[in-house]
Amino acid sequence: MSEAVAERTPLPTGTVTFLFSDIEGSTQRWEQHRDEMKTAVAWHDTILRRAFEANGGLVFKTIGDAFCVVFKTVPQAIAAALEAQRAIEDENWTKIGGLKVRMAIHTGLADERDADYFGPTVNRVARLLSIGHGGQVLVSGVSTELSQGMMPSQATLHDLGAHRLRDLTHPEQVYQLLAPGLASEFPPLRSLDA
């Protein structure tokens, strides 16, 4: 008799919140520290999965060191990002020359098919991620509105202004998550306005 395969948790549909993340400069680190990166990325994956899942997130895709996670609510995604960034910051990554993770959060309607998501909401969170820097958590305008009054203790969202994102018609009002234990100073965003 064959082993039963556990059923995958169904992905939420309708209006959902996405959190995308990736390691800044990972290609260069792989070239310079190949063996050490195997261990570091495996530990990075464990840290992020724990933070995401502890806050109600479902990882629906990974691409290299990038995570694509869906949450039912914005506060869950913000709490997960905060927990993950603090945990990354607490680790010693000197063997690979440091490790910084950038994250982006956006909310909207999404089309789910075959345990993956498609559509404008996914495109927007991916473009939002692309303009950030390692250690930075960017939050879209709509997600910011939906998080009002439900932010983690001592966490705020700082308005970085409207930014045009590659291939998207409408600019995005971008906010940065600020909280104790997170870096707060970064170069200008890599948007089309830079």
C-alpha cells in the first residue's frame, strides 16, 4: 500500500496580501562563497519559513532564494516581515560577506490556478520588490490603508512618495516599514523616478 500524500492547504482566493522577498546580491555571493552560501541560504530559508508560517502565511512558490507568500490579511504579512527581518538581522552572516533580504507587501485581487497566482496584483508586488534594498520592507499604498490601527507594537509606515514601477501604468504610493531592530536608512528607491 502506498503512502498517502498530505493534501496541500488550499490557497486563499479573492482579495489577498502578498509578501515577496529575495536576498540582495545573492548571485555575487554564490560566485565568491559557493560552499558557505549553501549553508547560509538553507538557514535563511528556515528563518523565513518559520516567520511566514507563524504569522499565517502560505509559501506558494520559491525561486532560488526568493519567496512568494500569501496572507489573508495585511497585518499578518507586516508582522511576518518584521519577525523575519529581525531574525535575519540577529544572525552572523560574515562567512558570506553579509546577508540582507528585501521584502515587498501588496494587497489586491489575485487569480489562483494550479497552486500559483497570476495577474496585476502579483505583477505589482514583484515590481515593488525590485525597487527596494536589502533589509528594507516596502508596503504598497493599499496595504498601508488596510493596516491602519493594526500595526505591530512600535511599528510605523513611513511615506516614501509615489513611484513609477517598470511596465506598470499607474504609479504606486510606497511606504517603508519602520520598527526597532530594522534598518531605517537606505539609498533612493530604484524606481523609474530615480
